[in-house]
Amino acid sequence: MSGLTEQHCEACSAGAPRATDEEKRVLHKDVEDWDILDVNGEEQLRRVFKFRNFAQALAFANKVGELAEAEDHHPAILVEYGKVTVSWWTHAIGGLHKNDFIMAARTDLAYR
């Protein structure tokens, strides 16, 4: 696991720059299981996590919620029977920031 899990999110305002293509390429290497998707013109990191049942999926979603609250950076979380879909992006800038890659790495760690 990369050093991303040890980093913290920085405050990000509407004027903050989005991650450059080079930054995304480098950071994505540390969270390879995540897809970079364009959703309504905004890039997002998205990953589907599999579980044996709804209770395990819900417990994981709650862990992700706790991580999000601790960093004041919040994802979209979809909980279904046997799976959780997590999407990270920075709402204030309408795209990806280093914070999103940090939180994706932390989400991966919580899945272990």
C-alpha cells in the first residue's frame, strides 16, 4: 500500500486546481482497482466492493462514512445486497483532487 493512506486531505475550495493528467496517472497507480469515470462532465473515482450479504456491506459503508467524516471529505456510497459502490470526487471543483486518491486508498485499507 502506498503512502497515500498516511496522508490527510487538505481543505479544498472552488478555486483549487483539479489534478492534472500526470498527477492522476501517478496517483492512480496506488489505487489501480478504482476506475476513473466521467459522470455528467465530472471525473470520479469509483470502485465496487463485494460482500457475502447486506449486513457486511452496510458495516463497510459505515466504516467508509467514518473515514469521510474524519477528513471532512464525503463520497457517494451505494449499498446493495452483497456490494457497496463508492465514488470519490471533489464536489467544490467538479472533478478529481489528490484528496480523492487519498480517500480511495484509505477505503481500500478499510476493505482488507
